[in-house]
Amino acid sequence: MASLRTEVSFQRCISPRCGATFDVCEVHTACPHCGGLLDVDYDWDRAAVPGSLREFEQRWADRRDPLNFSGVWRFRELLPFAPPQSVVTIGEGQTILQPNEAVGRYVGTRRLYLQYEGLNPSGSFKDNGMTAASTHARMIGARLAACASTGNTSASLAIFASTTRLFRVVVFVGSGRIAFGKLSQALDYGALTLQIEGDFDDALARVREVCRRERIYLCNSVNPFRLEGQKATVYRILEGLNWQPPDWIVVPGGNLGNSSAFGKALIELKRLQLIDRLPRLAVINAAGAATLFDLYETHGVRWNGGNCDQHRIAAYFEEMDRQGRRARTLASAIEINRPVNLLKCLRALEACDGVVRTVTDEEILDAKACVGAGGFGCEPASAAAVAGARRLRSEGVIAAEDSVVCVLTGHQLKDPQATVAYHSSAPDAIDPALAGRGIRRVGHPNRPVTVPNDLEAILAALTRFAPDA
């Protein structure tokens, strides 16, 4: 395969009424003409695209090459915006797709796979996108980068900055709305961490203002290069399935960056005739942060070939502001009211015959415990995918024989407090708002046993645990 060539890439406004294009080395987080979202786009006729996805497997034999070791850049012909010498990588994307019978039984499907993105260097899927954003930052000579975060973005940006020493980092987080496991990463990796009064939506609004005024490189998912890197999760899913698309990919909602990136990746692969069909996409919101579900399922908002009803969306947000509604969920990574990639997600849902569902915090915690009992530890937001797949199976939308990939977006140790509190039967220790709500535990609670410091008492406890031992 030939080396990368930047002349095949450019940026394009996703609005068909605008469609303005910009050089790949310009820095925009919105279209300067209409304010719309931007894609990184390519002249695929000039790009060095392989004839088959199987050609990428050859790179496993040369894993001493940092580009081939990366689970993002070994697919570089499918995101050809950067010359090889500009790529910033820390070994991201060494993640696995594995079948899981225990979780499959919980969901009700016979072919259930978990794509475990918690194995990334910072412990979440965000490293897939941050390697691409950091690469673009290097291409344009940025020396200071920033993001707003519920935790995972800040951890990822901070680890890239501390490892590469290419730029310094400022992260904005909502006051009190970040899990300590994630906050500890941003602090440990040396980022300047600003905790502002408000939630993620407030933090994002402020960081966008600051970046515009001070010409700081913004690394949130309004940055189209971030989403280019996140496409690679789809490539690894296909790789794990011998390059055959599954019937379903199920992903948590949140700011809708993953669902948008997955849709773009799949649309491109189909256009390039590298896959013969598109899997269906299911995007799962927490019930306490249900903007996408409300707009898609209740108000009927669709991409409609790019002619989306923007007035209906604006009216929804105006009503949200009048009522003072705020997102509230244990799954802090998807606790977002105003998902910035809403339109790109709607595009992905249209292309992939998608569905949107909500799941309660109780369902998320039960699914999380089931995932843990099945051999993987994930943060609450990840478990929304499993809980959503279970709901779709109960509705008959997903069939028992369908192949289903649930994307686990973050590691269990991102939010250990939620895990310990669940298994200790102390919902108020997870979030005071849950106190007295009678959380159901149909998953796998594993309460710690308190015993006296006495040999016989300990042996008695062991006998109760394993009577045949």
C-alpha cells in the first residue's frame, strides 16, 4: 500500500445546503459559512485504498513499526489525512472483540460479542479519536490543546500530551460531575484542570468560547479529526469477525461521537465495496439523558437526506431550557443534554437502519454487574449498550440468532465507586439521588462478607460460600 498523501483529504460541511470545503490544515470546529458540523472527506479515486480489508492483516507481521502497532493507524489508508511523519501514537487501539456466552444469555442472543475499548492506554475508547486529533494538532503546529469532559476525554487528551510532550493541555470539567477514577488521570498526567460550576454542557460551551478567543486547539468531538480516529473501532470489529459485518452494533449515546464515527466508517466501506452490507446500529441513551431518544422516537426527527427539521430540534432545546431540565444519570460519561454530534448520528441511523432506546440507571447497573461476572469490567456508560441490547431483544427487534456487538467504551476502574456501591447494596453511595429508589438487582450482586478475625469464623464463611470444598 502506498504512503499517505494529504492532497486526497479536505474538510466538508455536512449540510447539503452548504457543502463548503476547506483545506485539511485549516482549524475549524464548525463551518465558517453556516455553522454546521464538518467531516474529514476524501477524494477516494486518488486515495491508495486496498482491494480487500484482508490486506490490513499483513501489518501484524511488522508490529515494531509504531504505525502498524497502532489499532488506528494500521488502517491508515481509510483515514488518509496525515503524512506518516506527522502521526502521533501511544499504542492505542490494542483492543479485542470476544464472544461472551454469559452476557449473551443475559441479553438473550446466541452470538453476542463484546468490543472492549477499556484496554486503550487511558482506559477508554477516546484514545482512538485522540490519536487522530493529536496528529492534526501536530500538523498545524498547535502548542496548547483543550477539551470539556465528563472524564474520559480529559484523561485521553492528558495522556497524549504527557506522553508525547508536543503540547500542553487544559481540561474543563463540570463541578462534582466527574468520576474520581477519571479525574485522577487528568491530574496525574499534568493537565491544568478547571472545574467550573455547571455540567458538561456548560463546560463545553465555555471551552469553545475560550478556544475561539485564544486560538487553542479544541479536542472535543466537534473536531472532525477526533471522529476520524474513532472510525477504527469499526475496522477492528470487522477484523474480529473475519471481515464480516455483524447484524447489530450497539453503542452508548452520550455526545454521539462514536455512533457518528461508526456510521461514517460503514458508509465509506460500503461505498468502497469493502463490505457488502451495513450492520444495523442501535444507540442507547440513559433515561436521565434522553435527548436523542426524545427527538428520534418521540418527535420523529430524522436526517432525511440532510434536510433535517432543525426548527423541531431548536424548539426541543428551547423547551428544555425553559423547564430547566438537566441530564442526570449514574452513567456520567453519557450524562449530556445537548449532544453536539446529533446531526451526524441521525445520518448514521438513516444509513444503518438504526434504532434508539433508553435504559434506566437500574438496568445499566445490572448489566454492568453481568458484564463483570462474565469476565470484563466496564464503567456504567459501557453497560448501557448491554442493557439496550437486552431491551431490544425483549422487544423482538434483535433476534436470538442475530450477531450482536456491544461496544464497551471504558474500563471498570474509571468509576470504581459505582461498582463497590452496587455490590454493597448502597445506591446512595453511588449517587445521593438514588437513595430510597429501591434499585432492583437482577444482575450479579456480590456483597462483601464481614467476618471476625477468627479462624473458625473464616472457615465457616468459606463453607457457606463453597459447601463442597
